[in-house]
Amino acid sequence: MKRFATLRSAATVAAVTALALTATACGSSSSGAPGSGKVTLWTLQNDGVNPLQKVSIASYNTAHKASVTMKTFVNDPYKQKLQSGLSGADAPDVFLNWGGGNLAGYVKAGDVADLSGRLDDSFKKEFLPSVLDGGTIGGKVYGVPMEGVQPVALFYNKTVFAQAGIKEPPATWAQLLTDVDKLKAKHITPIALAGSQSWTELMWMEYLLDRVGGPEVFKAIEEGKPGAWEDPAVTTALSMIRDLVDRGAFGKKYSTVGQDSGGTYTLLSSGKAGMHLMGSWAYADMLTTAPSFVKGGHMGWAPFPTVPHGKGDPKDVVGNPCNYFSVTEKSDNKSGAVDFIENTVAQPSYIADLLSIGHVPAIAGIKGQLMGGINPDYTVFIYGLVEDAPTFTQSWDQALPPATSATMLTDLQKVFNKLMTPKQFVQAMAS
């Protein structure tokens, strides 16, 4: 999935950078454990985040008389490196991961240190509970949020809605279906969908299963419990997807539309589609690809609709809770690694820097800061989704084992393309 793009303007960056420099001076001088020693950090190569991390590391090293060094990797090689590197002789002290099932695999292998008793309680309270939960396995904290939150939301074209006589985004499933019919009547594709990439279709399944059966249903699937895929809520959610397909909600050519090429963004911004379900990075992407659409106030956003008689809390969200920093079990300097994490990722300077590149940090109590910052209407909305969420379910293709995920995505695409029934999908995943 595409992550965050930059949301900043030159003037705003200058102001935030000034704030960051001031906050760094204030935040790093009051605490710390001098002599924290050498700490090695593995993280993803990211042109937006890496410069901020370098500044944070330099500040920490100076204030704490430490020697933290950072090594970056591109995405796929990094995943391969973690598989063998965490238990190897060159294992880092701190490493980035995606939490949830991804982190659970490393925990099960005994490669990750339990941070529950090492992290200060006041530090743990700095984070939004639903996001910190993504780094919590079996009631123990193994990962600390270190970037921005990425929930999935429903984006829509306000101009197109007005043309179709739709006054508000759909709050209920019945309203969504009604809106689909109204948009079709105007010869507008109701929902843009990049059906050539099945992870975009997965977002519909993730939300519908949560709304219908609650987060416990996927939790059982994630834990590999016998019969979990055969829960009736799975079939119901898939049947609702087939109903959308049969209604023409996604048009006739969705299987050829690509997300990486910006196909759905073009459909939505040009008025050829009314809605689009996508991760929070869609705002930044369209700010770049269709600036007049965003800046002109034509784009709207809303939570996923409620489902009648569903067991899930309407405030639950799905997506990517955050990226996390964890400490390797093999580390010879766990105390130094923990000290580094505690004195960087929640510092005012680091928070300000994340905001400057369009991230919405997973830090509690910063709504006021967002309201006075960059793109406040949107960032406050995204922050509110996560802040109010009882549960933030990680994207299934990251939470499940790779082999299971691959099969699931392939078969889900078949359901969307009417090549497999909901019942056949359940049978295939349960076998």
C-alpha cells in the first residue's frame, strides 16, 4: 500500500521546523540516562521520515551521551532481512515493524523483548490506546508506535453528490445502497474501485466483517482457531459485497482499474465516480495528483457506514494502526534501546516533524495542536477516527501469515469478479 505523501507548504514547513527546533531544545535537556551506550536501529528507507529520524537521533545522542546509529532498507528486502536477521549475529537493538500479526510472528519466534515492565507507565499513556494495542501481544507490550496512523475512510465527491441529489455521505448501509442507485441513475460510477489490485477490495471485506460480526470474528481467524473462517458473519459480509457488485456499485470495468497508477483518484476527482474507500493517505495523494479537487473543497470524507443488527461497534476502524519500534531479544543493550525509544518518539520535536510531512501521530491529546496546524479539517477527522475507536483492526494482508494472505486475496478477487461464491470462498479458506 502507498503510505503518506507530503501535505506541507513551504511556509508551513518553515513554521513547524522552527517549532521543532525549539521543542528539541526543550524536550531533550530535561531527561535521559547519560551513557546509554551503543544502539543500532533498523528502519525502512523513507525520504519523508528518515530525515526526521536523523535529527531525532542526533539530538538524543548529544543529550544522552549515547551512540545510536540507523540503517535503512527498502521494503521487500527489509522484510526478508528481518526473517533471518533478528536471530542472527548482526541483529539490531531496535527495529521497525508493522505490529499485529507481523509482530506476533517475531514474538512467537522469541526474537522480540517484552517491554511491558521496561517502559514507564506515563510513557505508555502518551499513545492512543487502540494504536498501542497494535504493538501489544498476549497482553504484553512488544512495540511502540513511531509514525502516523492510517485508518481507512470513505472519500466522496461533493459536487457529484449534489448532482445526484445526495445531501450527506451515507451513514448507514441502507443509505449507501440508496446512494449507489441515485448515482447510477445519473450515469456515474457509484464507487471507484481498483479491482486489478485485490488489497483495495480487502478494505470492503474488513469493514463489513467488523460491522456484521464484530472484531472478535477476525481475531479468531488471525489466531488460526478451528472453524473461524466458517463464522456466519464471513458469509454475510461476502454476500453484501456480491450485492454491491450485482447492483453495479463499482461499474463494469473495475477489474481493470489500477490503484498504483492513480486510476481511482482520477475517477473520483473528475466526477466519473461518487465514492472511494481508501486509506487515509488518499488525501495526500490527491492533494498531489488533483490539487484543485482537494483545495477547492470538492472532496469529502466520512466513517464507514453502520450495518443493521451488526455486532460491531460503529466506531471501530480498520487499516494500518501504525509502524512500531521494537527491541530485539538478542540486544546486549536493552536498557539503552528502551531509553532511546522513550526519549524520541513522543518528544514534541518529533511530533511536530511528523505533522510537517502529513502524518497524524498516534499521540493522545494533540487534537488542539492539529486544529491549529496543517489541513486541520482532515487531520482532526482522521485523528478522531482513531482516538474514538474501541478497536483498530490491522489490514488482514499484514496481520495474517503470507501464505494465508495470498490465498485470501486471490479468492476475494474471484468473489468480486463473480468467479467464486461466498460459500466457495469460505470453503476454500477453511480447508
